[in-house]
Amino acid sequence: MFNVLMGSVKPLEIDFNKDLWLGMEVSSDGEMAPRIKLASSVYALNAKSIDMISSNQLLRNDVDSVMSGSLTLRKDLVLKGDATGSSRIVMSDVQGREYYLWVDTMGNLRLKQGAPLSNTDGAVIIKERRGPLSTHFMQSITLLLLLVAIFILALILYSSRKK
């Protein structure tokens, strides 16, 4: 009894859309009978791309529906920009006004209604003074966390609907 994982040492360059058979030969005794038909798994053929989406497209941007619900995070959520600049979280209200949230090049958290004209445009959300946190700061952080939670919820609900 033995088990072989074909392609584990060298990737196979085989078209699994055709009928394929596995034949065995020991020394020079000739091919043994019967041969074994190789069956491909539909999911294995689709493993390199999920529903024809490459791995760099897993977060889709073609959301076309409204979602609601709740989201509980049990660990940290990390959002990172790419090497070309910071990423912005864009949210809109029922009137269609857009709110942008991002970290500028100085590390300041910024919030602006409407598209920012530069990386330093918009209000900086900071702690106003030493000591206990100010009411304004607490309100800003609460709004920020609410907006981020809504954004994350929308991503999770959208991705679960596509399954």
C-alpha cells in the first residue's frame, strides 16, 4: 500500500480536461493492467483562482447592495496602505455625503467630509491636552470606531454573500 501526491516535487503541466490514465511499470516487465483513470477535482482546478478571481482581487469593489448587521472582532483588525501612499476609508451617509478617514504621512489620523485635496487636508483627530481625555477627543474616537466597524461589517457581509 502506498500513497503518491503527484506534482508535489515538480509541478505538473498537464491538461486535466482530457482523459488521463496512470500506468505502472516495475523494472522492464511492461505496463501493468489495469490502468487507473485519473480524476481531477473541480475545486482543485479552481484553487489558483477563486471563481476566476486572482488572489490580489479577493477584496472586491463591485458592491451593489445594501447590507446591515453586527460584527464582533475577537482580535486586532489591521488595515495597511501600500507603498505608494496611505489608504483611505470612504464612508457615505444617507444624504450621499462622503467622509474620508486616513493616516497622513506624519502619522496623524485625519477625517474630512468630501474628498481631501492633499494628504494633509482634513481635521486631525488628536488628544487635546495631557491628562484625562477630552470630550471632543472621545467623541471623535467613538465616531471613528463606529465608521470603521460599519466599513468592516460591509466587507464581511459582502464577502459572505458571494459564497
